[in-house]
Amino acid sequence: MAPTADQILNLCQSLSEHEHLQVTVKEAAKGFLYAGAGAFVGTLLGGPIGLFIGGTVGSAAGAYQSHGKCRSVVDVIKYDMTPAQQNRLINNVKNVLQSITTEDIVVLLPMVLSSEAVKVAALREIIKFITNEMGMALVNN
């Protein structure tokens, strides 16, 4: 028997939590703008050394503004995805896991975690969905 939709969704959440996946919430672009604006203003005011100082100050300001504004992928799956988006994610991951048949998520998660190839394939689908469908950027931990 193939895993149910709820089991697949729970698997996605568990994998995301296990791998500590986090996304930025519209802060990557703001950080880029702060760094770019700082470098631009610094160059206008101080030439090449101003470029360095302005870029550094702008980058620091962007980092300060975006501090603590990352969210876990688990929260995104639970609270931000519409039911239609959750169903598309479930179908994408289900296609990766089509060879695994089990009736219990307690058995499914350890099976996925023990097989590096299956784990990587499932995570790749989750990450691809979060970046392409949700338009969010993942944070490197």
C-alpha cells in the first residue's frame, strides 16, 4: 500500500526538520539592496575606498535588518502553503518515493533517512518546490 497524502506531508516536514532547512522571508532582496546602495553611495562619496567602506556598511546594515527573519521549511509547509500547493508537493515527493510501500509513517521515515539516495531525492523535490513554487530562498546552515 502506498503512503497516504498525510504521511507524505509528515515525511516532508520531518525531513525538513531533520536537515534544519530554513527559508528567508523576502529578506534576501532587501539585504542585496542595502549592500548595493551602500557601495553606490560610498563610491560616489569616496571613490574606490568608499566602495569598500560603503559596501561593508551596507552589507552590515542588510545583515542586521534580516537577522532573525528566517523561518523553518516546516512552518512554511504547515502554515504558508495552500491545500493545492501541499497536494502538488505531496505528488512530487510521492513520485520520488513510488518504490517504497508502507502503511506507517513510523516505518517510512527511517527507511528514507537510511537510504542516502532516496533522502537526497526527496529533499531535492522539497527544495525545488519551495524555491520554484513558493518563491522563497533557502538559507545555508
